[in-house]
Amino acid sequence: MDCDKCDREAVMHAAYSGAHLCDAHFCTSVEKRVRRRIRSDALVPSDASPENPQTWVVGLSGGKDSVVLTHILDETFGRDPRIDLVALTIHEGIEGYRDESLDACLELSEALEMRHEVVAYDDEFGVRMDDVVESDPMDMAACAYCGVFRRDLLERYADEFGADKLLTGHNLDDEAQTALMNFLEGDLEQMAKHFDASIGPFAAGDDDLRERPASDRFVPRAKPLRDVPEKEIALYAHLMDLPTHMAECPHASEAYRGEIQELLLELEENHPGTRHSIMAGYEELAALAAQRYRDDGTGADLTDCERCGSTTSGDVCRKCRLLEAL
């Protein structure tokens, strides 16, 4: 098939839109969607200036999603004096896997001449994920431990670096899976948290319902890739010849999310556009849920962990409880 926009050979067909695109027009399409999301979520505030720049910390793992996000952000803002970009890599202590992905992070950050910081579980917590998986005192999936530790370090170091926003490479598949899991669990409070933490816009004009509230407790997160399917991100990384570590974590074991992933892939194949539809409806419902929990005051009361000072809803944060068990 030929590209819909020129006479060159198409490299991809998007069933959800019917588009056939060549390599150049496909890459342009991905970049446009990311930049449109940045605009619609109002990531760049109106008062950002060379004298008052924003600092954005980007979670860079070396995988395709974070590498593509970092590349597009640099293409968009690398020479914009209003935005300072900092790449942050977390080393979990997984033999071979993270060392190889760290090489991709270093290669990319050096090529982009971007500030790059690396922090490790071993240095920060005195544990390595390989050892955590072996001991597993809480009888949980590895991802349950790792997710808590990663979030803590991303948040803590984003705050230490003076970040105005923390950007992560979650794609359309990731977010649609999360949305469907929250739907199936009937978890309105989690929908509200999801909206206010990472998918609500920072400014919404007269539509106050859709604008997330400011918080001095957390560095606000954003997900500029969330309109782009996972396979398209992988294709973009390949076509742009970006340094990417494609291997999956050897400890990955989120069984429920895996079931949801397979379900969504089947639905998308039979009904193209399902992921986009799920997210469109979910964002509206999540905004309503967020408004409800803000208005009735039923959201969790946040305080400082009595051991490490992290923000938590209890006396001791989840990270400290896990470390104590380990």
C-alpha cells in the first residue's frame, strides 16, 4: 500500500483510523500526537519564560516508551529556554537487565547532551530487586515491591531536582489497561486519584471540573505518550534508530494486568479504536469522580511518614513497611 499523504510505500496501517503512512509521515504523526497532548494538558504554563523556566524530570528507563518520550521532548523543547529537561534513571538491581538498559540511557542522554541522573535501590534502600524476589517476605509479585520503590525514588529525586513536573512514558495501552482495571474493580476513588495525579490537565479554561488541583505534596506527573499505541511507539523507535533496550524485565509478573492486556488486544483487533474509546470515556468519568472526592472531603488525609518523611495516608508509608519486612 502507498502512503495516504505521498506516493511512498506505507510502513504501517492504523486500523483504528484507516490511515496508511510511510516512515516519514508516520513519525510526524506520532510527534504531532505527543505535542497535541502536551498542549491539551497545558504542560507549559503561560508564565514559563527564560527568566522563570520550568524543570521537567523525565523517567528514563531505556525501554522504548521512555526513550521515545525523551527524544520527542528534546526535539520539541531541547532549545526552548523556558524548559529545562533532566533525565532520571532508576537502577533496581536486576542482574544484566538494568545494566543493559542503562547503556541505552547513557547513549541517548549523551547524544542529546541532556543532564542524566542515576539512582539505585542498593544505594538508597540497601536492597536489590534480585534479592527481594528471592526472599519475598510478603508473598507478593515482584512488581508490587518494585512499583512502590520506583515511585518513591522518582518522586523524591524529582523534588530534589526542583522539578515542576515529572513525565513518564506510559502509552495508550498502559493507560487503557489501568482504566479497564479500575472499571472492573469499581474503584471510583482510584479513578479520582489517577485523574488528579497524572491525567488531568493543568489548565482547562472555564471548565474547572477537568482541571486538576495544585498540590504541594507531590511533584505533578504527566503522560504525554498516552494517545499513542504501544506498537506505534516501538515502530517509531525502530525507524528513528533510537538506542532502546527491548527486553522485558525477568521479574515481570503482574498476572491481572496481563489478563487485561490480552483482553484489550483481542478487543482492539476485533473492534479497532477500543483503546481510544475507553480512554475518552474514562477521562470524563475520572474527572467526575475527582470532583466528587474533592467536594465531599472523603479523600485520604495525607501526612508525613514518621520514619522517612514521605507523604502517606498513614503513620508509616508503604515503602518503609516493605523495607522493614525485607
